[in-house]
Amino acid sequence: MLDIKFIRSDLERIRQGARDKGFEVDLDRLVQLDDERKQLLTEQEQMRHEQKNAGKEIATLDGTAKQEAIGRMGEVSDRIKTLGEQLRSVVDQLHDIQSRVPMPADPKVPVGKDDGENVELKVVGTPTEFDFEPKDHVELGLALGIVDFARASKLAGSQTYILKGAGALLELAVLRFALDLVVGRGFTPMIVPTMVKYEPLFGTAYFPGGEDQTYEIPQDNLYLTGTSEVPVTAFHSGELLEESQLPIRYAGWSTCYRREAGAAGRDTKGLYRIHQFNKVEQVIICKNDVEESLEHHEFIRNNAEDILQAMEIPYRVVDVCTGDLGVGQVRKFDIEAWMPSRGWGETHSASRFHDYQSRRMDLRYRGEDGKVHFCHTLNNTAIATPRVLIAILENNQRADGSVKIPEVLVPYMGGLTEITPTDNDGGS
């Protein structure tokens, strides 16, 4: 959330930033409500001051003068109550609009309408070529007996899957390898709740706006998270940290859930766009310093790139344009792995938010100067499965239908170096 003083100090920049991101927000109404809030507060303070002084004066009066003064104080008391009700209404309206004002993008972010205008920054590795007719991951998974879509659909509906045998081991291997890598670089591992209250989703700026993609549990007033970024970033919400504690680096491992509303008929076959998946998420909480945030942004992106390079998966990095940024993101880089059956497919996103999230969740620290500041926050996917399994299976397939296990994953697979076709039990 942006500070109201900051919004008012550079209104046209905020207005243009919202246009660039494709968000509609009534900034004129926001300013009007802020003016009303100030006026109501001023009158409320005056009324309370009058009420306080009148109490002393009434004690010195008697007779008609005293009764008139008491009557006047009754009117003042009623007015204070009315002002309080009006103030609550104005503040609620102000807060609602303010929570929807997007963070302006970094000036270096390319201006564009949607992901079709993201800018490619680099390609690492060479897209895999075959001297045989390659299969897609669905054909491979079924032939290898490591995935079952039909029975998953029977149990849980569309866009679901069951990994089994070597497929289940491969997913766990990928997750554990990624976790070990980032833990080795200073991240504290966390296994976090996948059901959270409204506040963490508001604090991380998924709400308001992301309700249609979120599974709700109304009986318990809880929501299923679409990323461990939510509970991990909100872990210290409402706390006052010390500068000496920063930066804090967490790696959250959790199952994630997304409704994928509006995705009907688009990427709904196979493992690319599914309702449930697992992810290891890097989260950094640091000082309110733009240059330090930039350094952390490069650090977490490099970690993700190193994971893909270690698994020998070709990928590219794109600079996400303004129209494809979220409400709170200052800048975001997507990493897209090469998937022979579809081309480039997003597997990682690295985002920095400056103090946008921390203001929403009241996440602060006391600086060495003795002053209190809002933290900066960043996050990046270390790995997300099963989507990355598409790249692993399709890039490492052989003419005989077997799939080579990337060397770095072999120790996590109990020494298994390949997955070979097997008689499956009818999964489809």
C-alpha cells in the first residue's frame, strides 16, 4: 500500500503508473476522501477540546446558566458521536481505494499491455533438438507409468494429476535439490500453513483483486494459498524488527492451490496449468534501501537460474512489462524454461515490492538511526512442480521412450539414472 502523503505528493506519477499497469483507480475521489478525513478529525478535536474545557466551566456555574451549559454539552457529545461515525465511513472508503492504488513500476520496466510485450533479456542454453519424433510430457508420463490423469479426474475433477513411482520421486527430488541449494546460500527453510486468514492475503496484496483465483473455506473464514509467499512474507507482520536482524531470508515449502479461473480450454491438458502444486519460494525481508533491494533481486533470480542450469534445462529471462505486473510489484523478471512441446513456459518469477507489502502488513524495523522504517520485501520461485517436470521429461527423453535423470537429481532419486517405459495399470 502506498502512503497517502506519497500519493498526494506526486499524484500525476501515481496516476500514470496505474494507467501503465492497467489498473483503474479513482485518485480524485481518494484525495477528496483524505480532505474529508482531515476536516472531520479537526472538528472532532475541536469538539473534544470544547467538551473538556466545558466540564471545568460547568463546575463553576449554577441555576439556568448551568442547565444551559449542560444542554450545550449534550449537543457537543452527540456531535462527537456523529463525527466518529462519519469518520469511520470516510476512513473505510479511503482505505478501500488506497489499497487498490498500484505501486508505480520502476522506470526501467518496459511499458506494455500484457505478457506478449514482455522483453527477452537473455537465453541460456540451446533449445533441445531431436533426431526422432519427440513426445510431449503427457505421452511420456503415461508410457512411463509415472502419472495418472484419469483417476485424478475421477477423484478431484479436471486439471488434476497423480504422480506415482518414479514420477513422485522425481518431484520430491527437484523440490529437495532446490531447497538444499537456497539453504546453502543462507535461507532458513520453513514449512508453512496452506490455509490462512484474510489478513496475510491482504498484506501481500493478493486481496483485494485475487479472490476469483483463490479457494475459500467460508465455514472457517480461511483461504487456501496460491504460494507460500503469503504466509512466509506475513510471518513477521505487525512486528518491529531491529536493523541488525536484516536481511531475513526464508525458503518456504508448501503445497499451493489456484482456481485458474478463466483458464478453461487454455493449457488445461497435462501438468502446465493445474489446481494444486508444490513450490519452494525464496522470500527476503530487508532494509528500506533501493540499492540493497536491487542486489537482493539479482541474488534470488540468480539462485533460480542456477537451479535450472544445474538441471541442464535451457531457459530465457524476460523483463515483465507494466501491463503484466501485479498491483504491488516494482519490477519482475520471469524465467521461462524450454519445453519442446510448447516452447518457452514460465517456471519462475522474481519480484521486488519496496515497502508496498510491508505497509499493508505493518512490517517495520528500527534503524541504527533510532527511527522506525517499513521494510522492503522480495520473493522468487526457487522451484515449482510439477510444471518444471515438463521441461525435465521432454528435454531428457530418448528415442526408446526412456528419460534420463539430470545428474544433480540422481542422489535424490536413490541412484536412479533413468526412467524406463513400464507396464502401467491403465492410467490415462
